[in-house]
Amino acid sequence: MDRSIEDFYDGQSIFITGGTGFLGKVLVEKLLYSFSGISKIYLLMRQKRDADIHKSLQDMLEKPIFLRLRNERPQSLNKMIPIIGDISEPKLGINEADEKMLIENVSIVFHAAATVRFNEPLKIAVNINVLGTLRVLDLCQRMRNKKAFVYVSTAFSNVNRKFIEEVIYPAPASLEEVENLIKAGITKDEVQRLIKERINTYLFSKAIAESMVAQNHDTIPKIIVRPSIITSSKVEPLVGWIDTCLGVPSLMIAIGKGLNRVLLGNPNNCVDLIPVDYVSNLIVVAAAKGTRSEDVAVYGSCTSEINPITMKSLIDMCITETVKHKWNDLPMPFCFYTRSKWLVTTITFLLQIIPAYIADMFLWIIGKRKRYLKLQSSVTLVRNALEKCTNNSWVISAAKSRALYHSLSPSEREQFPFDPADIDWKEYIPSYCAAIGKFWLNK
């Protein structure tokens, strides 16, 4: 008889990188709330200057996301053990005593740490996202009781393809080739030629990291989870929780507040969003139930194939919610869509720069600090960073993850929902906008 998910985690000790990030915190909370039999959770945490790592962990546990654990299962919080380290450093920056403890005790590894900056210098992106992954794999290979290694990648690691399946694709370049180019002093123009259709160094480095995970299979049962654009929680640990507004949320805020009036792209392009708790649930289930018949099992956590939402639908709902809650700085937020960069520049000047200048002049007249032209600079940076995403559309498969979900027992499906077909966008997007307002705009 197939073991239950709870049986898989019973008595296990877990090592998590990226556990202090947006997704990581949701994953940690879900593990501790769902499995009372977990022995320990070791969190890799960077030592901040003049800050005690235990105090940093305690500060994290005071956040709203851990409220139900604090109220219902406070004793479970004692199972979390901070490990000083950094994936960008040799041997993860972990001291010998901690390394020995991890090797002897840990059986499950979740590797979610990464630099997600789109414009990260190639050397840094490779060191953190590729070499950092190899460092975690090296540690995992030396663990005595290893049961599963789950690598959190991105659904966009293969954006050179319009239809992305749950398979390992050939890497855009070998690690050796990239390291040699970095040592030789690669220029920005050469970096762009190297990454080609991968858009940026983040996606380029994640694609190489996936191939490294596949090549270094050995005796570790490995799983890759590819989430798309991770958004606020749908249900757990509380409805509509978010603590980051990088990328798409930043653009939504700018449009909703009336600060951005135009986008380069087709309004009917798909925006692949996935709630953070759906990603976390898939990670938890994949470690316990993911197929071991393949060298590396790949699961997509995305919506574009089975339950797509268009850019126009997303932005229209966002504008409606913003006006409803009166969060807009400027009146009548709206958004034009065009495939012409010239029109984007022209509309930006006429409908964003000039109104921002007038608004700043008004603030200056009444004795307040000018801010709208400065905001326009930030808005333009965000929009430009996402330009290739808003101007393109991909269909990303989640067939294997859906098959995994439907292989679960009814009670497990209820406890760990992650089927993208179950998301009602007309219900979820207002919740998402409210989350941004509550946790990010402090509204």
C-alpha cells in the first residue's frame, strides 16, 4: 500500500535554503502545521551584521504568516533551528559542526534560495543560482539518510520555447563554458549574446542549474518544481498573504495608482500566476509522492495551459479594486496596450511625465515634497524590466503536477490543494489586490 504523505514526513529532519523568503516561509509554516511528527527543520540563514541569528529567526516567527502556528501549535516552533550560512560561499559557509549535524540527521532537502534579480551580473547569478545549487547537492550527497532533494526552479527557465513541458531541456550553455567566459572578463554585450532568448541572467542561470541537478543525480531522489509568477496565498496560512512586491505586483500597483498608463504587449497575452500556497503544497507533496522512475521528476506549478488569465483581465480587475478602495494617487487609472515602442515612449511622456510634473508643481506650491517625477523613474524601470514578459506569452504545462494531485486520496487533496484548475480568477484577483494593499501599501 502506498505510504501517506504524513507517514513520509514522520520522524524526518529537513534542511531548507531560502526558508526566510516569501515562498520559504509559507513552506516552513505548512510543514510544521501539517506534520506534528517532523523532528527538526534546519534553516540556512545569512548572518546579518551585528544581528543574532536566533533573534532574526524569532523576528521572522512574529510575522502574521506564523499566527496560526503561534496560536494552535506553539510547541512546533521549537523544531526550527537556524544554521548560519550562505549559498554563495564555499561549502555554503557552514561551519564543520553544523555540517556534521546536517549530514547525520537530515533526510529531506528543499533548495529554494536564489537571486531573483533580472539584471544580476552574470558572475553573481551563476555563483548563487548554479554553483550554490551544486554546493547544496554536494552536501545532500553526503547525507546518510537522504530521501528526497527538491529544487525550486522557475516555469520560465526555458522561455526560448513557446510551449514548455515538464521535462529537462538542454542547457543554454555548459557551466564550464560560462565560467571560462566570466574569467576572461565577459562584456555586457557578450552576456546578451550568450543568454540569447533566455531574456535575463536569472532565467539563464536557472536553466543551467536545472541541467546540473539532472546531471548530478547519483543516489539522490531528485525533483524539480517550476512555479510561474508566485502571488499571494489563496487559502493558507491565511487568505491573501504576501510580503514581496517585486515584478508583476509592482507593475499592478503602478497601473492601479494611475502612475503607469501604457504597456508594450498584447492585452490578450497570458499572465501565468500561481498562489504561493499552491506552490508550497506541490513542493510538499512532490517530495513525498513524486515519481522515482525518472532520473529527475519535473512538476510545473502554473496556470497558463489549464486555467489562463489574460493581461487585460488581470489589469482591469486590479484597476477596479484600486478605485474601489481609493488607493489610486492620480484620478482615472487606465492602461493602453501597444506593440510599438515609439507609442509607449510618446504615451509615457504625454500621460505620465507631464501629469507627474504638474502634480509635483502643485505639491511644491502647497509646501510639500515633490515625488511624482521620482516615482515615474521607478515605474519606468519596473516596466522596462518586464517588457519582454508583457510582450510575449507562453503556455507552460502542469500535466504531471495535476496527475500527481489527482493520485492523492480525497483527504490529502483537501489538505494540500494545488490543482490550478480550481482557481476562480474573479474571486482570487480581488483577494490578491487586497493583499497587496494590506501587506504592502499598508492600506
